[in-house]
Amino acid sequence: MQASIHTFDFDTARGSVITDNGRVLPFDERVFAASRLRHLRPGQRVSIEVGAGEITRLWIVGIGPGQRIG
């Protein structure tokens, strides 16, 4: 699923995304740490997986087929 970063607190590594259908979902430091990303900025496009109403995975799609960042 695609989403945009809504908020991100660098100090706590917590934030939220807005999905393409307008739903706001929070993510915690575990999801951010597992992404292996260093920073996120509001408006940045990301891919997410959601399970049981929460984000379980977050990553950035790279350029080219099958390419992932994070």
C-alpha cells in the first residue's frame, strides 16, 4: 500500500502516515528501525504493510523493477 509521511519525530523515531484513501496510521520506533532508513520527511512517499490495524512494515521503493530502498 502507498502512503505519505504525515509526521515524523527524529528523537523518538515515531510518526504517522496518510494512506492514499486518507486514513492516518501511526508507526513506532520498531517499524522505523526495521526499515533501515535514517530519516523521513513529511510528504515523502513510502510503501507500507498493515496488519491488525497498525503498520507492520515501512519502506521506500527504489527506481526500476524490483528495486527497494530500506
